[in-house]
Amino acid sequence: MRYSGLAVGLFGGVLALCGSAIPANMPPPADPNAGAKLVSHNGCMGCHGAKFQGGLGPKLFGIEHKLAPGQISDFIKHPRAPMPDFGFTDAQINDVVAYLSNLDGGTSGAPVITLDPSTPKDHAKITVRFTGATPEHVTVRVSMQMGTTSHHSESDLHPTKDAHVRQGDVRFLMGGAWVLTLIYDDKHVDMPLNVAGGM
């Protein structure tokens, strides 16, 4: 097959344009675990409710089914009163959007974590539902950082009658801001958690 000089020239021009449109230093992909830490450290559940089911602020659980990532990002970047402006960078906003978009498993098939009670005092039953293949070994770690002191505990989750569900118990030494970390298949998912306290 033969191409005319015009076709070759146009093809070369398109390649040159495409090549120059790709940035040399692409930003790293959004990190939902970094987003979880930002959400935890900035007290977002105080307004948006336990498990982000709504409170003073709107429900954020399942937000990725109602708003596109750019719309969620815009709400964080240009907050409407009474939401404060946290001054997050674009990368941090992307991390928060990734975290919020996976609260219910999102569109990525992330596991869905539920606690009973949803705002624990000293312990809670944890249930994890995997949408795809269920890992054989699943561990949960809860941790709290207080200055230079940290509290943490770790336990394995056990299979249930449902092949996609793992369950276990988690215990907390005191009330406050904790981070629950689910560990499976060389992956980890962080979830900020408010513990009411009152042992």
C-alpha cells in the first residue's frame, strides 16, 4: 500500500502534536489512602456524619454515583458555606476524591467495610464484602496517633457462610480519631473512624 507525501506529512504532524501534548512529568495517580488521612486529620466526619451518611453536611457515601470526579473536586476546591476551605493542593483534592469515591466500593470494586455499631465505644464487629475474588488472608489494624504515642491492635478476619464476606471484631482503648486499615493481597485500605469512647 502506498501513501502520498501529503498523507505521510499529515500523519507525522499528528504524531508530533500528540507527542507534544503528553506532559513529560505526569502527576502520580490519586491515592485513596492519602485521602483517608486528609479526611481524618481535618475532621470531615464531624459535619458529614459517621461513615459519611450525612449530618450537618450532605451524605458523601456513594457520591461517585451522583457526581463526576471533577464535580466532587470542585466542591472541595471551591467550598460553599458552611464548609471551610482546607487549602488542599490539586493532588490532595484528587486523593480525597479517590477516597470518597470508594466508600461504598465505588466503581473500582474496592471492598466495602461496615462496622456495627457504626460509631463504636470500645469495640465493634467489622464486616468486609469483596465484590470480586475474595482474598484468603484478610487482616484489620486499628491505630490512633497521639503526639509521639500510638495505640494499635491487629486481628485476622474470618470467613463466613457468604464466600465474599469476612468478619471479625476490633477493640479500641479510648475514644477519639482512629484509622482502620484493611490489609489483603499486598493491598491496604485506610478508613478514618471516630470512636465515642466510654469503656
